[in-house]
Amino acid sequence: MDCDKCGREAVMHAAYSGLHLCEDHFVSSVEKRVRRRVREDNLVPDDATPENPETWVVGLSGGKDSVVLTDILYRTFEKDPRIELVALTVHEGIEGYRDESVAACEELSENLGIRHELVSYEEEFGVRMDDVVESDPENMAACAYCGVFRRDVLSRYAEKLGADKLLTGHNLDDEAQTAMMNFLEGDIAQIAKHFDASLGGFDEREGGAPSASADGAPTREEGDHFIPRAKPLRDVPEKEVALYAHLEDLPAHITECPHSSEAYRGEIQSLLYKLEENHPGTRHSIMAGYEELAALAAKEFGAREEGRVELSECERCGSSTTRDLCRKCSLLDSIHAA
């Protein structure tokens, strides 16, 4: 097939839009969607200046998503002194898996000339995920342990690195799956939290409770306990992210974690694949509606709602929690006691 834009040979067909695109127009399309998301979510504040730049820490795992996000952000802000990019990689301690992806992270960071920081579970917590999976004191999926530890490390080190925002490489498929899971579980509080944590745009107004951005879109309520997160890649389907990485010859390590076992998410993923195949555009429709509903949920049940459970500090590590011991410290107690 020929490219609908220029007539050259197409490298992909987007069923949801009907477009056939050549390599150049496809690459441009992906980059435009990321930049549009950066703009629509107001990620660059008005008060960012060369003298007082924003620091964006990017969670760089070495997989296709984070590598593509880092590359596009670099291309976008390479000559913009208002934005400083820092890559942060977490080594979970998974033999034969993370070592190769760390090498990809180091190669990309060196190629782009951006700062790269590497931290590990072993240094931070005295555990390796291979050992955690073997002992499994809580009888949980590996991802349940790893998710808690990863969030803690990313948040703490983003703060140490002086981050104004923490950016992650979640793509359209990731977000549509999360949306479906939250909706099917009937978890309104989690939907509200999802919006305020990473989906809502940033408000530019001074004072008062945020309600809408300049273009009228709802904005998140920023809490005081965490570095705000953003997902600029969330409008791009997973297969297009992979194709972009291939066409741009990026050093991505495209291998699934050997401990990955999120059975429920896997079911949702399979369901969405079938729906998208039969009804192109399903993922985009899910997210368009979900974000509107999530904004309403956040307004009613989210962080801005007074009387919500107050966060305190974990008595051991000082992290924000609703209990005496945060989830991370509780899990570490179980692991070290096993």
C-alpha cells in the first residue's frame, strides 16, 4: 500500500484512523501525538525559564516504551533550556533480564548525552526479585511485590534528583487496560486517584482549587506528598511504539519479564485485543470516556475532597501512608522473616 500523505511505500496501517503511512510520516505522527499530549496537559509551566528550569525525571527501564518516550522528549526539548531531562533506571535483581535492559539504558543515555542514574532493590532494600519470587511470603504475584518497591524507589529518587515531574512510558494499551480493570472492579476511589496521579492536566492558575486548564479541560489536584507523574506516551498504541523503536533503531530491550504474572491484566489485554480487531478505535474510545469520568470521580472522591483519610509518615522510613508501617516496609518485614 502507498502512504496516504505522500504516495511512498507505507510501513503501517492504522485501522482506527484508516491511514496508511510511510516511515517518515509514521515517525512524525508518533512524535506529534507525544508533543500534543505534553502541550494539552500543560507539562511545561509558564514560570519555567532557562534560569529556573523544570527537571523531568524519566523512568527509563530499557524497554521500548520508556526508550521511545526518552528519545522523543530529548528531540523535543534538546534546544529548550527550560527543561532538563534525567533518566532513572531501577534494577530489580532479575538474572538475565534487567542486566541487558540496563545496558540499553546506558547506551541511550550516552547517545543522547543526558544524565542517567541507576538504583537497585538490593542496595535499597537488601532484596532481589529472584529471591522474593522464590520465597513469596505473602503468596502474591511477583508484580505485586515489585510494583510496591518500584513506586517507592521512583518516587524517592525523583525527589532526591529535584524532579518537578516524574514521567513514565505507559502507552495507550497500558492505560486502556488499567481503565477497564478499575471500571470492572467498580473502584471509584481508584479511578479518582488515577486521574489525580497521572491523567489530569496541570493547572496554570495561582491560588484556589484547580478546576480547568486554559482550554477548559479538567485538571488534577496535586498533592503535597508525591512528585506529580505524567504519561506523555499514552495516546500511542503499543505496536506503534514498537515500530517506532525499530524504525529509529533505538537500543530497546524487547523481552518480557520472566516473573510477569498479572493474570487479570492478561485477560483484559486479550479482551481489548479482540475488541480492537473487531472494532478499531476501541482503546481510544475507552480512554476518551474514562478520562472524563475519572475527572468527575476526582472532583467528588479525589484528593480535593475534604475529610478524606489523612496521610501520615511511616514510623520506619518516613514514607506517606495511612498506617503505622507503609506497605513497602510491611512487605520487607515478611520477606526478611521468610
